[in-house]
Amino acid sequence: MTVPVPESPPAPPTRSIPTSDSTSRALLLDLDGVLLDTRPVMRKAWRKVQELHGIDLPFHSYERHLGREFGDIMRRLGVPDTEAVRRTYEAESVATAHLAQEFTGIAETLHAFVAADWRLGVVTSKHVDRAAPLLARLGCPFTTIRTPAGSGRTKPAPDPLLLALVDLAVDPAAAVYVGDMAVDQESAARAGVAFIHAEWGYGQPTAPAPETAASPKELLRLLRPAEQLVEGSMV
């Protein structure tokens, strides 16, 4: 008999977006649904899981838990033999990684933040062997990448965000996390980090309503003071 996994408690109030001119500011980003559109890859991988393991749960059931670590998702779905399913899913994900596409404007936006002396990091629930090749395609100098392979609890716990900030030597009050799922918002709130919901992603924000960005380029208007914008910027 499968024991239902309780949903996460309501997230604490979110922090406001930092406006300090300090050189030690950090932009942390989720991967799936924020940096890259990986939905085609995930669909193919889940179809392979359905075929090989006789699982009839639709992709939608899996997708609504995105942002959580794979094993956590499997427990919530009541899927047995998690490790075997994980191996199938990850192998197919690697084989179909070419189907992932970067969102329009994301690479240019990231490089603009680097030019403005922001420290960049990725906090994702995708395991490192699948995340690293995808991130390499963006050609952006991320200073840290936090995945479930590291220490600490996974999202929606605050651990991966706080550990990323330790890597970057940046205070939570001077950081922003960009995500597209409710677990991203909760993780940021519990870490004391300002959150921006990526409307171009896969999920919906929860209360209290966070700052939102309709596109990657809009992040520049939310995070960079007007006086820092330079000729040729995308804003």
C-alpha cells in the first residue's frame, strides 16, 4: 500500500528584490523551464519509462511535480522500483538531450548579468550527469552548479540555494532566484532569497504573489538599476 506523501506547507513570505550597488550580488537560476525548454526530452524519457516498466501514469502526472528530485517525484506518484525507473529515465534523457532548446534571449541575458558583475549559479533538481551537458550549451560562466548529487536536502528545502550562496560568497539578502515552479518559490522563501517567477516556464506561482518576468530579457528590467544600463543592452 502506498502511503501518500504530504504536500509542502505554505511558503514563508518572499524577500524583496535587492537593489544594492554592491559588487557581491548573485543571480541563481533553475534549469528546466528557465534556462532551457527540456519538456520534449522529459516527454520522451517518460514514454520510455512507461514502455519498459509498465507504468500507465500520464506525463502530466510527472510534470506537475517538476522542480523536485526524481526520487521524490516517484514516491509522490507511488512508483515502485525507483532506481530502475531512474536509470531508464536518465539514459533516455541523455540520448534525447539534443531536443532541448534554450529559451529566446536567455544566453544574452546571462552574459549581460556577468558584464554587470553579478555572480551566476544554477540550482536544479536535475542530476549532474544530465545537467552539465545542457548547461555547457549556453556558453555562460556559471560559478556554481548545485544538483542533488551534492550535500544537503533538495528543493523545496533551502539547502541547495544556501549552499550555492556559500560557493559564491554572497549573502541571501543580495541574491535572487529565478524559477518556474512552486517548489522553487518555496525554496527561495525558506532560504531568505528574493524570488522571481519565470512566466515562460512550466508552472504557476503560489501565494504570496512573487515578482514575475514574462521573458528572460525582462529580468534585466527587474534586476538592474536604470543607471547601470548601457547602450546596446536589450532593455
